[in-house]
Amino acid sequence: MKAREKEMNINCDTLELIEALETRGREFMEAEREGRVFVGHQFDVCEFDKWRRKVNDLLYVLEGCEGIHYQRFSKGVTKPHVRDLETGLRALNAARDDIYSALHKQEPAPPCAVKKLGGLSAGFA
């Protein structure tokens, strides 16, 4: 992502957009759970596709077509299934972690890097 940082204005708004997309992805997951057991294996196709396209477009803008998070997302998230959603959320979390790290290294660090929007992920829970 370092080469793209100079091309794109990575800022707090980018982190907030990623947080919103993560929240939406988790809402799909929660809608399909009853306790900790999945009661369904598919999501609303139209809503899932809208989410998938937004994340895919964002990762493309951030990294380009050769970016690792973009590649993982675009190849691993193709169907409205739990497994694809989990893959997508992991790629999105990893991109957020990279952006947070880049912002945190800036002098002075922007307020969003200090308050840690959602913090660094330890993988998908």
C-alpha cells in the first residue's frame, strides 16, 4: 500500500468508510446467526452484491489491481455465502490495519490514528 499512499489521500475519512463497510458486513453475519449457530448460508443477494462492489471499489482505489487485499477480496468474495463474507471481512480488516499504521506513522498523527477507530484487528472474530 506504500506506493499508493502518495497517490491517494489516505485520511480519517478512509478509515471511517472502512468502518462503515465492516459494520455492514457484520450486520449480514448477525442476521444469519441465532446465538452462535448459523441458521442460513446465504444473504440477500442484492444487498450483499452492493456491499461487495463498494468494498471492491474502495480496495481498488487504495491499492490498485495488484494490491494484496484487493486480490484476496476480488477473488475470494464472489457469492453471498458465509465463507465469502468472512474472507471479505478479513481482507477489509487487513486493509484498515495497514491504513491505520500508515496514519499512525505520520507526524503529527491525525486524531483518528490516536483514537483508533475500532482498533487494530486480531483477525475476524
